[in-house]
Amino acid sequence: MPNTPMNLPFSQACENNKQPIFEKLSQIFNQSEHILEIGAGTGQHGAYFAQQMLHLTWQCSDQPHYLDGLNLRIAASKLANLPLAVAADVANPNEQLLQQRFDGIYTANTLHIMNKALVARFFALAEQLIKPNGSLCIYGPFNYHGQYSSDSNRDFDQWLLARDPNSAIRDIEWVVQLATTHGFVMQQDHAMPANNRLLHFNAIASAAQ
């Protein structure tokens, strides 16, 4: 990848997990052409995945106030399959975005930041934007049967709650139920490093049909 300016927004966690995530996405998205990343943040994932998967277009998106830094990284990457990021507010998606359809949607470390109402809206938006049989991939920590999967996840959840009482590591059972309500079927729950998971769903009854 081309050298990029040192003043770009940066996440060490993104740097650490991009390769393990890519190893899964490269299989899931191997026949895909147009991917939407919701909550692209620093753009490190988008830039890396687009550089590794030249057969597809990787469309980053995030809330409007994150776009300047995100687009700096995208511009510095100089990748033809990585267009400038678009605004995507889960609570109030813009009409331009709603006119598009994608055969894959990806998001990382977002569901525990959103409140529960926004998590539900995320799945409603994904249902609107994804093509039939498209893949939805969600990366992050999850609880199972109401229990933390590690001490580090418990500590992280306590940090989240202190920061925002409406944020929390979500229960996998609730997430799967929401996904099912919006026409998604779980394909695989991948174990990932640092006690994270990559959830892979397929759309079987999306609003795009």
C-alpha cells in the first residue's frame, strides 16, 4: 500500500485485527462486487480490505462528523476501488444511501457503542440496503447466555457502561433474533483473536426483493 501521512486518524485495535478479519472476509466476499462498511471510523479496515480484494468496490460510511478524517485516509490510499466515504447515520439515513443496494455489508465494533434502539435500526437499515442473498458481517465482542466470554470483555463492558449507560456488549441471542426479524439467517459465528467474534449472516428476505 502507498505510504500515507502520519497525521491520519489511527486505531491500534484496527491495525491488530485487520489481517484476521480479512482472512474470513476474503472467503465470505469472494464473489461480491459492492460492499458497504457502516461505521468505518479511521478507514484502516476499508483501506486494507480494498487493497487486498481488488475485485470489489469497498464503500466506507460513517456519521458526518467523522468523514473528514476518514476521507483523508481514503484519498491517501489512492485505490480505485475505494471511493470517498458517504454519510450514514443509522438513526437518520440519507436518501442518497437508501437508493443504493449492496451485496455485502460489514461493520466492526459498532453494536456495543450504539444504544439498543440504534442496534435495532442498524438491522432495519441493513435489510433495506442489502441485495437478496447478500452477506452481512459483524465484528466485535458478544455475550453468550447472558455471560461474558472473558474477563477482558467484562472489564471492557464496565468501561463502556461508565462512559455511556446505554452502551454495552450485546447478547448474541438478542442480536440473532433481531437479525432474523429483518430477514437474515446466521451462517457462521467465527471465533476471532482478543475474545471477539465475526458473525456472518445471509439475507434471505430483504427489502430489496
